[in-house]
Amino acid sequence: GIVLKGAGFEVTDLGVNTPTQKFVEAAQNGSQIIGMSALLTTTMQHMQPVIDALEKAGLKGQVKTMIGGCIVTQEYADSIGADGYAPDAGSAVDKAKELMGLA
């Protein structure tokens, strides 16, 4: 979040172990990108339900999803329907700009 803030993005940190509904609420409240990061395979598995919930709520077209973290791959991002993947914080800035049409 710090790197994205430094690049001029407004960031709302939803914290760790965040319930899926909190991501949906963030999207309903105007967030344009939902970013998720995982360091362990046990936490990585919680990304798919968030993307599914956004789609079920009819928000998938309004909000972009971006995932990353040391355990996450582009292949995994593609498999769960994420709009973007960034392997590190620096790449996340470029990907966020791309998703927002700023790149």
C-alpha cells in the first residue's frame, strides 16, 4: 500500500484475514481496484472467493482485481479470473496504472 500511495493512489488497507464481504463493501463504496496479497498458499486460497463474490454482486465490471505476493503467479491470477497480477510492489504501481487506463 505504501508504494501505491507514494505513486499517488488513494489506498484503503482492509487489513489481514479480511472477510470476503469487506471487499464487496469496499467495491460498493467506490474502490476502483481491489488488491490482495498472499505470502502463504493457505492465505492464497482466499482470493478466489473474493473475486467470485464481486462477480455475484454484479461488481466485476465496475472494479478491477489485482493480486500478488511471493507465492502468487500470473498463472494463478489467470486461473481465478483476476484482472491483474504483480510480482512485487513496484510492479503493482505499473499494473494499477494499466488497469486504470493511465499507462
